Amino acid sequence: MSVNTAHMPAAGQESLLSINDLSIAYEDTVVLNDISFGLEKGQIGSILGPSGCGKTSLLRAIAGFLPLNQGSISINAKVVSSASVMLAPVKRSIGLVFQDFALFPHMTVRQNVEFGL
């Protein structure tokens, strides 16, 4: 997996989204290990990689659907996930639109995205 870090926040600058030393495992299989990056307000990030490399697991963890084994996720400088903290998805103000089969076929792309907001 490749995380675009070209626009990481400067040292000492607070991030809107901050991922620190994140690790996720399913049973004995580690899918993400020591992932760290941050995004400031107004920045756009991208996550690239082949199928099965952990992109969806990372997004599910940010949204609050998947617990962390290690590290933390902070939104607006508030820890929302760690090995001991798990803020409910509804309290994170994060939207996640799944690809393919979870979309409403009678709605446009815009309507599907707006529905989650």
C-alpha cells in the first residue's frame, strides 16, 4: 500500500486527521503495520495499492468500524481510536461510501454520497 505523504503537516502543526503507528491484524495475520500520516483541513489524500493490501481496512478503521491493535487515529486532535479507545462511528463525523454492491442503484453518484452525509 502507498499513502501519498507529499503534503504532510509541518512539524508541530495539528492535523485534521492524524494516523500514528497504526497496526491492524485479523487473528494472526497483520494487514497494516506502523502506518503514520496526517492531513490538514483542505488537503486531499490518496491511498493506492493492489487488492488485499489493506486500503479498505485502513478506511474502515478511520470510520470506526474496525478496532486497532496498535497506534491511534485522531480527528481534530481528539483520539477516536487506539488499542484502548473506540469512539462510535456515528460520533466521528466521518463518512465512508463502499464501492460496488452497497450503492443504491436508483440514485446518482452524488445522491449516494449525500445519503451518507
